[in-house]
Amino acid sequence: MSKFSDSLKAIRIKSEKTQRDVSEYLGVNLRTYQYYEEGRSEPSIPALEKLADFFMVSLDELVNRDGTGRGSQSSDGKPLFSESPCGCFDTSKNSKALMGDFPNSLKQMRKNSSKKQREVADYLDVNIRTYQNYESGQLEPSIIRLIQLANFFMVSLDELVDRNWIGRVNTSPSASKKSFMGKESQSRPGASAGDEGDMGNFPDFLKQIRKKSNKTQSETARYLGITLRTYQNYEGGKSEPSIPQFINMANFFMVSLDELVGRDWSEY
């Protein structure tokens, strides 16, 4: 039970839900739910399905089943970079190969910009501890947070996550006027990034790029190693891919990360 209980707890924390939130959704008392996270008892199959619905993940992700039998660990037995314990990305590979060295890259960019952690945290409208977790690799920022960070440091998303991408600069008319957030970008250093809000226009750009690449949802899901339903949730804006999945999508469609979210970073 230990793998499931750890997975359940990590998914709940990443979803920013309390134990009470989940227990009330399941219709069980708080102590019963706490037993699930502690590995003292096991939820029924209907309860598992409700948990998956609540967190908007597949059952495989919820129980940390990645198809390799190893769970979300690297070859040395340590957790992968992403806070997410789900089998959303190929855990048979070292996550650093997928992500580049994002935490160190972020830290170096901040230092090169002569910014303090507090300044970046205030801009993102997150607490200092959350930002420190980004730099230490203990927590993975959402895609919208990534864009806000790229705006703050005035770099491309590929530079931000240390992805070695050499391709065309995104000059798409649709992307140059409309940012990921669904309006002309107002995220500049010195201004607050504001609330994270919803998924912005990412689902629309993802769908457009997939169709332009003549790929089906099933083909994309197979490449990413996730269920079709999980991928459909990405295009439907119901859930957000992890950073390694985000990078894998860009690799699959052979585009930059900025193109994938419709961000014209040349104006920075």
C-alpha cells in the first residue's frame, strides 16, 4: 500500500486540496481518508474511481502504475524531479534528460538578473517557500507559472527549462497578438503576475498544433505514454501536463515550447 498512499498524498498536495476537501467529496469521515494516505486501509474500487475523478487523473496515475513496475523513481531509487507521482511521463528515463536542469537553470537566471527569491515570489504571487521549492526541485511549477517566470526573466520557455531547441522563432500572427493567458501580455518585470487562473489558451494551441501536425489524439497519447482520456483532458483544459510531458509534446510536434503555448517571446 505504501506506493499508493504516497501517490495519493502527493497528488492531493499538488492539487492544493486539503484532506477534508477530499473526504467530503468521497462522503467518508476525515479519519477514514487519513488512513488511505497513511497506508492503513485501502479504498474500494468505486472510491478509487471517485478519487481519480476528483483529481482529474487516470486510475493508473492515481495508483502510480507506469507500466515498468518501478513506480516514479529514478535508477538510483530517488524521486524524479516532478512533484507528481503519476505515471504521466516515462519514468524509465532520468527526468533530468527530459527537463534539462530546470531548478539550477532557474536559480542561475535569477542570480544573473540580480534578483532575490523574494522578488520573484512576489511577482508570481506565491509564498517564498513555494518559490524556493521550485529552485530546489522539490516542487514543479504549473505551465502558467513557467510562462510568468519566462516573462519575468525575459527569456524563451526553452531557455527557462534548459531545453536545447534550435528552431524557427514563433511569428504566428495568432500568437503575436494573443498570449497564453488569453489577452495581450501584461506580465512584465515590476508588475504582479496575479492569480494563476485557469488554463488560458493552452488547450486551443495544443489542439491546433496537433491538427497541423496531422496527428490524432491517440497517436499523441501513445507517444506520451498516457491514456487517451488523460490527453483529451489536456485539450479540454480539464488538467495540465507535467513539465516533462510539456517538453515531450514539443518534441513530438517539433516546435518550441513558446509555440506550443502561443507565446511570442520576441517582444521581450
